[in-house]
Amino acid sequence: MSALRLEPGPLVSPMTGEHALVFAVTNVGAVACSILGYPTVTLLDSKGATLPFRYTASRSPYVTHARPAPVLLRPMAHAYFEIAKYRCDAGVVSDAASVQVRLVAGTAALSGPTGDGVGSLSYCLGGPADPGQVVDVSPVEATAAAVLPS
């Protein structure tokens, strides 16, 4: 995990009401590794407090419906994942300021600069049923295009 870096990925052309970010995971080490599954994502506010989003890896109109498959990450290669949510219709409680990502359960979280887009991921006013309280997460994929809905 120490050889992996989290970086902003390519920009997403969002659907109506969607706020989405693609992230790149880069292997800066000298040895290849394999990643499988859905990353565990936590969005934090500007004070470092966890925003209480619900995260889902289920079917979503915003991320791929593909099942996770192993991604071989050679040295200096990238893997990608997307996080996406619906806009806040009732107002904003707090904007996300940073993200922490775990690619494998029980390992250290990756974090780092997330680009200007992470602030578009706002925790909304409204109850837990509000669609703006859910963040959809794609599986890790070998290409940025593969994380988008097909």
C-alpha cells in the first residue's frame, strides 16, 4: 500500500443532477500488485470530520454495473474508480474537503489532494432518504472509461 498514490483522475461529464469524480491510483513502487473490488471511501469536511454519507456499491445510474475483476497494477501504471452522488435539492450542510480511500480492508488509507472537484460533493440537508446523502462507488477498473455507466 505504501507504493500506491491517490490522484485526481480525468474529469467526468456529469448526468443531470450528478456530481462525480474519477480517481487514479498510481503504483509508484518497483513491484506489480493486484487490486480487486470496491474501495472503501470516506469523505471529510474541512475540519477533518467524517461526513455521514451512505456509501453504496450497488446498481446506480452514475457508475459502472460491471462486477469487480482483478486489476494488475504494474509499476507507474494507473487503476481508476469513481464516486458519484446526486445534487443537494434542499440545501447544503457541509462540503467535502478531502477523501480517504482503503483499497483493501484492514490496510492504511490513501489520502491526498483531491482536486477542485471534491468540494462539489456536499452533504445535504434533509433526512437519510434524501438521494443526495448517498455516494455511489465503482469497483476499481483498469481504465477510466470503465468506471462510467455503460
